[in-house]
Amino acid sequence: MSESHRFNLESYGEVLRISTLETGDAGNYSCHVSNHFGRDSITYSLDVRLSRNNGVPPAPPTFSVSAATPSSITLSWSPASADGGSPLLAYRLHYHREYGSWDRVEVAPERVQYTLDGLKCGTNYLFYIQVEKGGGNIEKKIAVRNTIPGCERFRGG
């Protein structure tokens, strides 16, 4: 490997220092040594992930209403493109009726849609999704009004 402004060999070639790490730097790095006693080599695998530490904050998922009836609502989301480098553990869907207390539903990480049943028609509800990741939680909120068909149609906020 030739030295560049980002790759520097230090301590007489014993340390490879990479500054401003980029995802393209991922890969295998080998060190080969030899002297009059023999030779040896070792290979290290470098995995580079986008994270808060290298300037990429995790983004919330795109969150929207995909269907509604007088007693249910289906919420859909798309995982964020910038994941922050931490594994997705679960989604938590929080909801409450106007002037009511909050309820929560745990949703498996592979799901991208959930239907809440037993809602009261004509009642205002507030929903938000919380993404549980190894590096912390990320939230995105959306306000939704679920109404009786034929009356004012529901609106997303």
C-alpha cells in the first residue's frame, strides 16, 4: 500500500493510521514481514459502518397511513437509508386516543406495516413510531384522524 494523505504508516511501518475513514475503506488489510529468521504475515478485516461517530446520524423511517376504516388504521413505514450503523432490534408503535393514555405495540424488525383494530370512529388519534437500534432510539411522529366513511375523510399530519 502506498501512503496518501489519509493512509499513513507510522512507527517504522508498525502502525497503519487511516484518517477520515470512509465506507470504501472496508476490506482486508495484510501485513507481511520478513527478516533473516524467516517471514510471516497476518490479514485484518476492516468493516466500516455509517454512524454518528463518522458524521451520519441515523434517520427516522418514512412513516405514513396506508389504509383506514371506521374502526382500524394501517400504518406503513420504510426503513431509513442512513441507519446509523447499528442493527435494527424492533419497532415500537405508540398511539393514543385524544385525551386518552398512551398504548404501545411491539413490532418485529422485519415488518414494515401494522394494522391497529378496535379504534373509535370519528376520534382523533396520535401515532408515532420508535425504532429500537443498538445505538439508541429514533422517533418519528404523525397525527392521524380516523373518521366514519361518508363524513370528512381522514387526514394525515
